Amino acid sequence: MLLHKPDRELQKPLFDFGLPAFFDVLAEPQRVELKNLARQKTYRDGETLHQPTDVADTMGWIESGALLFGKYLQEEGFHTLARLGPGHHFGEFSAFPNRDGGKNLRRLAAVSEGRTIVNEIPADELSGLFARDPEYLRAFHFVTTARLALLLELYDDARRLPARQRIINFLSLVDRLMQEKRLLNCTQSDVSKMLGLSKVTVNQTLKALTERGVISIGYGTIKFQDAERLHAMTDRA
Amino acid sequence: MLLHKPDRELQKPLFDFGLPAFFDVLAEPQRVELKNLARQKTYRDGETLHQPTDVADTMGWIESGALLFGKYLQEEGFHTLARLGPGHHFGEFSAFPNRDGGKNLRRLAAVSEGRTIVNEIPADELSGLFARDPEYLRAFHFVTTARLALLLELYDDARRLPARQRIINFLSLVDRLMQEKRLLNCTQSDVSKMLGLSKVTVNQTLKALTERGVISIGYGTIKFQDAERLHAMTDRA
């Protein structure tokens, strides 16, 4: 299964910036139910869990480590679209009836990043459960809606704003998502990958924000020092 | 309620490109149930249905016409993030319990585009229904997941690809979404707004694709003539 290493340098993490994870959002009784059904599997760094168009016959959520979801490009091979950390789910659609009566297929490839433990449940053990108890779907819908809301703003910013304003908007968005938490575990390089901007541009903007006392930068962290001021610097009314 | 006209020139339609709508995805018995609960309201062009941070106390779906969802920017005022047409829903979260025990608030403003008929149901009439019968949540989750998948690809393309390749990738994505249907009701201007690219760039690329026999352009339509070739021109493997 160790087919290739993911594109470390090009990888662009998503959804790990304060967004709620399925397993954290799910109510306690349903968590217990899923834990009882799940088998834990451990993947080494760089293992491929599945490929696009594989039949989707399990859903899973990440216990520890991370999974990279991506597709294959003509030039660079595997290309990461999103990175999911602990509590985040994937493949839940495998347990829903397919409209055409056929099998549900994976849309993206999944590759482990570092040693990763995944809880997996066969789809046929879940379909009855999901059809009887709306709590599972409520939790899926809740986290998917949060991802969509974030991505809608990121996309809209990407297509209309200059780099500096995109960085400020992004930081303010993340700050709002994290609520009371003020420390973001994230390097300058992560921001540059996430937004598809050069490291130089990101470094310059973060440095200017630091000098104004809006954020402070630690080792692998960004701390929000003045969220009010940060928001005032966005282009939002 | 006629507060302002939306930014027609800057409006960037989203989600009307072959993506499934909630009311079309929902099973027949549940459609009947919702229709029985709904009151129809007609909005004139440019009416504001709600503002951000208004209490969200109804969900709705569009019967005819369209709604623009957006936020307010310091410079331009109302700014459209997404445009939803017939069958698409909004505000379903109003019927779910809020985690903090408070009221659910609107995140975006909604403004009618042209004469628009909306089916509206008070949230408190829905919360019981949604908590008992998973079919509603299945349909919400299905359409939200489809939107997220489209947006993830659009965003990833926007942050890493040149304009011409983004246009080709976008057309190929839309072609796959529409399945057997080969005619897209969409102007060159729509494509330019959707991708945030200049009309000149879009026109040049569409013209080149037309000369190669990949698409043909009609009055307000783009027809896919050679989907195989179009896909081969994307950067996807």
C-alpha cells in the first residue's frame, strides 16, 4: 500500500483551523455506539488508504495523526486538497443509498501523514443506524456546513483581493472560528500553502501585523494579540 | 425592506451550475410534508429578506426567481457570495438546537434577484420533524457536500493555476456535474464573475476552445461539444 509519498512541499492543509470535527460535535450516546462498531487501523507515514473511484465501503474518523485528501495531477502526481486531523471523518456517504442504485465511489485519494490511527466502520453496519437516528446526520451536516462557510469566504477572497488583504481576512476568520482560544498552531509556511501565496509575501504581512501589535509569532504558532484591530483591518463592514 | 440594490455588476453566481438542490433531492413524502407547512412569500427585485446577525427563525426554499447571499464590505457595500435558484434552501440551521442554548443567527444577508417566490417555514415547526426523520438531514447533507466538493476544487484551482487553466478546469467540472445534459445556461460574463477573471481573458479562452471544437457558444449558453477533449485539457490525471 506504500505507493508514494505525498507532495510535502505542495501540501496545503485545510479544515484544521478551528473548524469543528464530526466526532467532537456528535452527541455522547452516538459516540459510544460508533466506538463500539469501529476497528482501529494504524497507518505508517505515506500509506494510501484509498484511491479515487475505489468502491467506498467504509466510513472512518481520525483518532490520531492526519490524513491528506487529494487527487492526481498530470504534472505533479498526488496533490493535496485538504488535510484532516483528529476527530474529522471521511467516507460517510458510503453508508447512504446511491441514487443510481450503484456502489458509492471514493472521489479523492487518502494518504496518511505521519503514523496515523483511523477508526473504521463498514458501510453496511452504518446504513441502518444513519437511517434511524438523525443525530449522525446532524453532526455530519453541522461540520460540512462550517467547512463550506469557511471555504466560501476563502474562495471569494482569492478571486478578488490582493495577497495582503487575503492574509488579514484569513487570520480574522480563523480568529473568529477559534472563539476564545487565541493561539493558532500554524507556521508561516502553513499560511502560505493554505492561501497559495509566496512565503515572502506571507512573512512580510505577518511581520507588519506583528509590528503593529496585532499578532505575535512564536515557534510554529501565531497568537492573536488584538482581535478587534485585526477585524478592523479586514475589508468586512 | 427595499434597502438597496445588490451589486449587479459584481455579483458572482455560485451553486447554480448543475449542483443538486435540496428540494429536488428530498424524498417525495417529505416534500409533501414541507409543502403543507410552508407559506409562500413573494419578493420584488432587490428586497432584503434578512441581514447578518438577524435571528434565524425560518428556513426556506426558492420556488422561482433567485436569492443572492452576501455580506457587507467597507468599500462596496453588499457583496454577493452565492446565488441560489429554484429548489435551493437556506436557513435550515435555524431549526437545530444552538450549542450555546442561544438563538441561531443569520450569517449572511439575503436579497431577492428579480421577482422571487420563497417557501418559508417557521423554525419551531421544523425542529421536531428534523429530530425525528433523518431524510431531511440526509438531503441537506447531500447538497451541502456537493457544494463543498465543487468549491474545494474551485478554491484549489484559484490559488495555484493561471487563468486559462482555471477556465478549462471549471468547464470540465461543470460538464461532469451536469452529467448527460450538455447545454449550460451561462454567459461569458457569468464565467468571468464566477472565477473572478477579466472578461477579456474568459472571452479569449472560450474562443480558443470554440475554434478547437470543444465547446460552442450560443446566446447565453455554452454547449459542450467534446467533453473527452475538454477533460484531456484539464490538469487532472
